[in-house]
Amino acid sequence: MKRMKETAVTVIGVSLLALSWGCTGLGMNPRVQDPVTDLIVQGEHEYKQGQSLESLQTFSRAIEMAPHTARAWNARGFVHSQLHHPVEAIDDFKTAVSLDPNPLYLNNLGVAYLGQSKPSDALSAFVQAVRLSPDAPLLLIHRALAYRHLDRLGEAESDLSHALALDNRNATAYANRAVIFALQQNYEAAKRDLDQAVRLNGSLKEVYESRALIQLLTGRPDLAVKDFSRAVLLGGSDTLIYHNRAIAHTLLGETHSAEHDYARACGRGYAPACSAGRLLVTASNPSR
């Protein structure tokens, strides 16, 4: 089951991309805007134009002008998180929540904590967010991720099933619930959810990688090779994709392809692939 846990982290990354802003200038009445709101709108525009550092400075000006404006702290925290400044992001999100504990700000704080491998802190934020907005699928998915990291699989499954009851076209929820099923060794249920995730969104490389592993575990290395290859075509570069595809090739008797994939994984520093590759070469070429 160790390999499945590594896969779970990969699939969970899909949902962690869904970090919410919690503030926006869209839809605001320009006649009632004030200088602080203008700065927030400007900062969001700069961020969307790829000017992250400029937007950070703009949000900082808004905070200096009105330090009790929660949406400015939340917005700056978001940019810090995208710039990989986790400590600063968490500090800003905590300030936003202290000023206005609304679900969006709590969600952002929870996601930031998860990114720093602090699932207990993340869970606390998500529990508060779900209490305030119990029928928000994104919040339920994120709380499930915190439960997953804490090995509270039953609660994670419950949250993901609730999210799907609210939105049965959410590929991310299916993908993450599949991970829970796999960790519970319910591989058939995991495969059904991954098949549905693929039908809903065929562009998620992590889903193909996870389904490939299920195919391996259930004795279908031929289908595993196809899914691993699809993950690579979609941009998957995880070293374990090549290592596990090599295992599938080996089971199919495709020695040359297996050697090639082991070599790629070994070249990326994955020691088990180096050992497996050497053993395969020796077995297929005893004279070497």
C-alpha cells in the first residue's frame, strides 16, 4: 500500500489548485468604490496580467491605507501563496480571518496550511468554513483532503460523497474519493470513480496515473501502460510514472521498453529504478 499513498498525494494536488480568491472587483458598483477598493481591483488586475510583484505592492498599499480591510489581507495572502511565500501567506490569511471569518478566507487559510503539511491546522480552518457554508463542494473536498492526511479515511469519504451529491460532475471529487477507496483496498470502487473522473475531465494527468496503478494492482498491465503513457502525454513528469510503467512493461514481457523506462527513472535519481533496471538487464542478457 505504500505506493498508493504516494499516488494519493499526486491526486490530491488536483484539488489544491482550487485556491479561492475570496475577493474581487467584478460586479462592484463603481459609484460606491473607495480608494481602498480601487487598489484591490487594481491589484487583482495586475495579478491576472502576470504582474505578481506589482500586485503584492498594490495590496500592501491597500493594507497600509486601511489595515482593517480583510479582503486586502486575503488578496495579498493569495499572491504570497502563488509566489511560494508560505509563511507570509499564512500570516495574511490568519489576519483576514481574524477580521472577517468568512468561508472563502478560511478556505484559503486551510489550503495554505495543507501546503505546509499542517493537516490539523488545515482541518480546523475547513471545519469552520464548512460550518458556515455546509453545501459548498469545494470546502467539502478540501476538508476531505485534511482528513485524508490525518488518515481519517471514513470522514474523508463521507465529505467527498457529500460533495458529489451536491455536484455529480466534479471530476476532482471523484479522483480524490478514488484515492480513499484505493487506500481501503476497494480497487473496483476506485476504478469506477477514476473512470468517471476521466469521462468528466480527460485532461488530468494525475487521474490517468492513479488509474494506471489500479490497473497494475488488478492484473491489467496492458491498460496500465496505456494510462501511464497518457499521463506522460498530458505533461506528467513524475519519476514514479516511468518506474511503474517499467513494471507494467516487465509484466507484459516488453523488456526493451521496461529497460528504457527504468533508465529514465534512474537518471532522475530514483534508486529503486536503478536496481530494478540492472536486474532486468542481467536477467535478459546473462552474458553481460
